[in-house]
Amino acid sequence: MSAKRMIVTLDGPAGVGKTTIARQLAEALGLAYLDTGAMFRAVAFRLGEEARELDDESLAARLAGLAFSLSGVGRASEVRLDGASLPDDIRTEKVGLLASTLATLPLLRESLKAAQQAIGASTSLVVEGRDMGTVVFPDAACKFFLDASPEERARRRYLQLRAMGKPADLADITLQLKIRDAQDRNRAIAPLKPAPDATVIDTSALSVDEVFAAIMADIRTRCQA
């Protein structure tokens, strides 16, 4: 990574607040924000349930036809697929669960890893996902791993959906988060875990502002931002 570029990675399980914090960091640092979870969700939404049954050749052909790009900085950052904005439908729990399942496929992970690294090769980033600090950007100067209990993460997601006027069942959200956790943490390829040099922050009892402040302080100390 060149001296003129800066990459900050935020990893952690679903529903821990990575997206909110990453957007705030990108805004404060004047960097682009890359939501890699949205990339996995976009692929899952585009390919659908049938992607589970595709052979490697067919899957590779489908993936080769997808082109991701990133525009803007801070809160104005936007991941685009084939030049178009991502639909709101990628944020449903169903698509999220499918994305987690498809993320176990080596071809899909390699395809998105290449797309993410291509974006990071020319742009300073705040990037969040599951394996940004361990696999995609192992040489990033500043790495963070956010965590919280599945019950607390489910509660936050439930309140978020209710605030948006969408139907939500707390028990169902908790169950789906636990299933995703098991898939993400136990997969053979790039399992969810902190990088050895990542700062781990348990957000269970912390406000968004407290998490943001802790990360910014660490960045100033370690990255001289």
C-alpha cells in the first residue's frame, strides 16, 4: 500500500453496527466507504437461490458478467453493480442469509476479493465486511473487529426494522443471526475472526458515539490520521 493511500478495515458479525460506524469514519476521514456486505448481498440477489446449484463453470460465467464500482466519498459513497445503484431489496434478512450461504463458495469469494482489491488499489478506503483485515487487505494500517452478543445484535436489528415501518419478529431475527454466525465463523474459507493485529471492540454496552470515538482515537495513534 502506498504512503498516499490509507485503508481502514472493520470486520465483525452481522448486525454489530459496522455499516453505521464505517460511514461515520469515512465521513470524518474524508475517505471512500466500501460496503462489502452489500456486494455479497447484491450477488445473492442477482443470482438467486439457483446459485446454490450452479456448477463451477456456470457460476464463474455468471460472476464474470458482474462489474462492481465505487463512487463518492464519506456518506456519499455508493457501491454500484453494472453501473446501477443497488436495490433496497438486498437488505432483507432472506437475501442476507443467502449471501452468507453463497459466501462459502470459493469462486464467489475470489471474484469479490479481486473486485474489492481492485477498488482499494487506487482509492483510500474505510472498508467493512467479514474478512477485510485477514484476507482482502491484510496489509491495511488500521484494523478493527467489532463484536456483540447475537441477542443484542438482533435487538438492534429489530428496532431498526420497526423504525423503518417494516415487519419484524425478534425471535426470528435472533435465530437467523445465530445461523449466519455459525456459517460465517465455521466456514473453511476465510472464517470470521479478528486479524492478529486488529483492535477488538465489544460494542454490546457501547453507544455508536462511544464506538466511533474509540476507533478514531486508535486511528490517530496508530495511523497518524
